[in-house]
Amino acid sequence: MGDILGSYDVLGAFWLTIRLAFFGALGALVLGTVVAVMRVSPVAVLRLLGTSYVNVFRNVPLTLMMVLSVLGVTYIMGLPLSQDVQQNAIRWAIVVLSVYHAAFVCEALRSGVNTVPAGQAEAARAVGLTFGQSMVNVILPQAFRGSVAPLGSVLIALIKNTTVAAVIGTADAAGLMQEVIENETGSFSVFAIFAIGFVILTLPLGLLFTHLSRRLAVKR
């Protein structure tokens, strides 16, 4: 195990995994919030677009999206996000992780919206707030509070799914593990290093979101 840690940049690989997860989660949260608002919008066209987005991206394999982002968009269509091969792969990985997990963020937030009593929206309309104002000032703050646990599950799933980015050549933890296995042959120590690394990344988050969901639960 010491030889592997000394010969390979394991910490650098996990740092890239953290970066992919952070920016992917940020993009997914922003895009997922927009799609969630579309799904509960009174405008039928927006509801249709939001529903279509969720149905499409929840059912397209993440691996396929990763491969298409590089082989299809970068090389066939000629639309790279960077001229550097490694940076292009990293940026596309962030985009794909954001787009894919936004569908799950949307459903988590929609479940939170469903926990908000209908009287809240009616009261907002009664005082003259528009749909957008009622969503921003009344509904969404309560929806985020009610969807802490499912949002935590989506974040943990996103961290695990960063391993899929290895198929397009990112030098993250999964990509490095593949390289180590090819060069050093598979062994329990290789598996243990990377398994412990992902446990360190995900276990504290699971405990944190469980604590927050209990702390922020609305007493009814």
C-alpha cells in the first residue's frame, strides 16, 4: 500500500474527484431548481418541458452521456470546451454530471414542494405575490427544508458517479485506480485505498444530511 501511495498521486486524483463532485453538484442544484419550478408552473408548456427533461435524463445511462459528450460533441461535431484534452474531459464531465443529476435534484425539490401546505401558496396569492415571487419567497425556502434528506442522497450518488468520468479519460480517483490495476495488477490493497477514500468522502455527508433533516424537520 505504501508503494502505491508513493508512486501515484492518489491525493491529487481524489482532489479532482472532489472538484468534479463540487462543480457538478453546484450545476445540478441550479439547473434542477429551474426544472423543478417549471414542473410546478401553471404554464402547461413549461410543465411539459420540465417533465420531458426529467423523463429523458433519468432514463439515459450516465456512461452513454459521458461518451457522447467527448466522442460525439467534441470530435464529431467539433465543439470542445477546451483545446487541452484533459481539461476538455474534465469540463465535459462536470457538464454531464450537472445535467444528469439535475433531473434527480428536480424530483427531490418537487417532493419538498409537495410538503408545503396548499394554504401557503394561496396566502401568497392573496397578498398579491406573483407565481415567481411566491416560489422564491414562500415555497422554495420551505421546499429546500423539506427535501434535505433526498438532496443529500443525490449528492452522495453524484460523488459515486464521478467514477464514470474515467471512461472519457479524466485523471480522477477511478481513472487512477484503473491505471494502478493495469500497472500493478489488482490486489486488496489497491481496492482498500480507493474504497476508504470514497467512504471518507461520502460517510460524513450522509451523517450530516441525516442530522440536518432531523434538525430542520417541521413539526406538524
